[in-house]
Amino acid sequence: MSLLAKERQDLIMQYLIQDGKVKVIPLADELGVTTETIRRDLDFLESEGHLRRVHGGAVRSAYEYGEPTFEQRETINVEGKQRIGEIAASLIQDGDMIALDVGTTMIEMVKSIRGKKNITVLTNSLAVGVHLSEALSRGRFTGKVIFLGGELNPEQNSITGPLCENMLQDFHLDKAFLSVGGVSLKTGITDYDINESHISKMFSNAASQTIVLADHSKIGVQAFSKIMPFHAVDIIVSDVSCPEDWEDELMKIDLRWIN
């Protein structure tokens, strides 16, 4: 098997998502490369924040001390987030009323919104709001942007709290786009901040359709605060295919996976 580095690394991430861990020697045998090549791949994936090296292999990466700041996350897996953003933006239809919550993937989604007419966008993210304002002023879409007020979390550039929740109760939405911390078949959709999780849940409850955006580093991960069970999601947009052992369950609950 002759694979490019990116192809090998994608396969390694698939194994990691399915099993939670990988070992150097079996990977080298499976992929037909040297153990030194696999170690270099694992070192690279660790530098990107996708895994944690352990003796003889690697395990899934999880944030032990809470989620990194918004600025730190902006540099992680940019290519994957751009792809997710493009797919998510294509799901918006003219006239839609949508919500975008907090997350760096949302910025990539906003960058991909072009040519949509008469859409209304709610957000509780300062950074997303700035990009939406720029896109609207430059005519990349038409409609309006509604920024929810409340208490500022400067590390995550987000707005939460009672004021934000009270405003949100007044809206009915077509679609809620949620950028989350973890997607697990067992524990559902989760995030690291309890206040942001609550707003994301309210977005979902107000919407006819819930669309979760999650790159490969979030698949199989359980974060601190539960947003919703798996069956409450309509679509998951990712940069990797659905894990094979999840496919039957997704069919049962009619959940669509796009990558």
C-alpha cells in the first residue's frame, strides 16, 4: 500500500476514532511503512492537537484543563474547518432564519456564505458577528444579523447568561448550526462550557433542524457539559466519514452525516 502522508494520517485518525488508541507496529504493518514513518505521523498529529503520544502509540486527545481559548483554536485543523464551513453554508436556503453559535468553525462557515438572499442570522459570538457584519456590508448575502446580548466570556468571544437566554426565547428558527466540543454515540453532543452549552441547547430547541459541525478531533469525544442526545440531531457535518460502527445507529434515528 503506497499512501501519501495526508492519506496515512487520515487513516490513523479513523482508527483512533474507532478504537480510541493506536499502536505503532500494527499501524506500520497495516499501512506498509516503517515504524519511523508512523512515529513521524503521530508526532505531526500530536502537534496539531489531534492525539496524545503514549508509549508504543497514541490515544485520543482531550482537553484536560478546559477548552483552549478562541485564538488558540483558530490555528487548529484549519483545512478541515474550511471544508466543514463550505458544506454547512451550502445547507442555507434563501429566506432561512438561522442561528450560529460559538466556534472557530463558524467563522469558516460565514466566510463561505455567498449569494444567499433574505436570510436572518442570530449569533452569540463576537467573532462570528464581526465576520457576518463584514459579509453583509460587502453584499456577500442579503438579510439581517441579530446579535444576542448578555455576559461576555472574553476567552471564547461569546455571550451567554440570562439576558441572552431571554432574548433567544422570542425567536423561531429554521436551522441551528452548532459547533461543539464532543460527538459521542454513547453520551451525545457535548461541550466544555456549561453556559455556552445551554445557549446551544436553546438554539436547537428554537429550530426546526439542528446541524452539528464537528471536525475529526471531536468525534468519539465526551466533553464536560451535555447539549443534547444523539437522536436530537438532524445532520452532522464533519471532515471525516462516519465511524463504521456508528452507521447502523444513525440509520435507526435518521441522522444524516455529511463529509
